[in-house]
Amino acid sequence: MIGSTDNSESVIKKWHKENQSVNLKYYKKQNGGLSSARNYGVEKAEGKYIMFLDSDDCIASYLFKNLHKYIEQEIDIIKYKMLIVNEIGEKIEKISGPVFEKCTGEEAFEKLVGMDNFLEVACVYLYKRDFFVRNNFKYNEVNKYHEDFGLTPLVIVNAKTFISTDVYGYLYNQTENSITRNEDYNKTLLMANDVLCHYDNMVNRIDKYLISKKTKDLLRKYYTNSVILKASELKGRDRKKYFKEIRKRKMYKNIKPINVKQAIKRVTLFISLNLYIKMR
């Protein structure tokens, strides 16, 4: 399979040869997609912490220096902030989000849900390698869309310690391709089905986790909301088929009303999606 189609390999080898004093290791593997590459990288990593850097992006030279005091505390997951830049490195936007002191992963997930639009983006977290490997976290080897959605929330809730900092330093490169809307409906359908697959994986895994019922309920709700959002992107027969899958999984139970207002919201939500359910 073809991975990089330019001369990246020769550039890397040349740079590696000319910078022998830098603690850098170079590995080559057959192209297996993003999930396979990340799993391979985690397997080969030897440092105390790991991070995921997407191919078009980069990090500021000061990022790890500014995170050093948290690294010294050996916190399981350290969250930092993203800067969106253009193709020549000019800042376009600062992505804000909640900042809070050290807490458990379960507490962190509750703080992030509904407050951080980049909750599931794997590249804005620094993970303690021992924590990541010990819990055997892996990305789905079968090529799936929304890989981060499938794993990041599950990683977060298992952390013993978590901190969300005000440190900026991940530079997301917003290219023409990254801002062009996906107009391939077949891809949209695949993405929706993959979100459903990630939901099933979550349901199968969380009962094995030593986390509270409250956190499990919040995970189910978080994933359910994402599935419903994907349903709104589908058309005609595909949408009806998708609704059947949602009904089959009884996802309406994941949105549990705690008062009359929320009960009305739940009914309205599912009727609007043609999910006619009988409230008990």
C-alpha cells in the first residue's frame, strides 16, 4: 500500500543522519491507515509521555516546556489548547475551553461534556505512556472514521489524574482541503455507520471499567447525542434504516429526563427524528 507519495522518507533519513545527537527514532511500516499508525507508534514509544500529531499540523517549540510542571507531577492526562493557523503559520483562531485543576478522569469528563467542542480530539492531550499501555487502549484496526470519537472519551474516564491547562501550543493547519465541506454522500453514510459502530464498542467496553454508574450513563448519553446528530445528515431510506438501528439499541433510554422539561425535550427530540417511542 502507498503511504506518503512525496520524498518524505529521504528527507527524514537525511535529517536523521545529520542530527545524530537528537533523541529521535525512525520507523517505517506499511500504510494501514491512521488507527494502525497510532497503535504502532504507541507500541514503539519509550518516553514517559505520548501525544498524537496529525500529518498537516505541528507543535510550538515551547509546548512541552510550558507543560513541564504538570509532567513532573506524572498526571495521567494533560490537556492543552489548540491554535488554528493557515498554511504559512499565521494565527487564525485560538480555541478556548474549560481550565481546571487536577481531578479524576471521571470528574474531568463531566466538566468537559457540553463545554469543550474538542473533547474527543486526541491531539490536544498528553498521555502518560504507562497509563495508556497498561489499560491496553487501542484504536480500531479496521479503518473507521471518527477514530478519536471512538476512543478518547474512554481513555479520559479511566484516568486516575487529569488536568486541563490554559497552555496553547498545538498548531492545527487549516488548509483548503480541511475547510472544504465533504460532498461525498457515500462517505457521509460510512461516517454515520462508523459512529454507530463506535457506540456499540463503547457499550461493550464500559461494563469492564471501574467507573461509576453516573459516568457510564454520561458516556451513553454523549455517544447517543453524536449518533443522533449523524442521523440528521442522512437522507430518505438511509435515514429510516439508521433510525431502526437506533430503535433496536433502545438509545432513548440513554437520555433520561430528571424533570418535566427534560421529559418534553426527549419526546420532541425523538419525534423529530421519526423515532416514535412510548414513554413509560
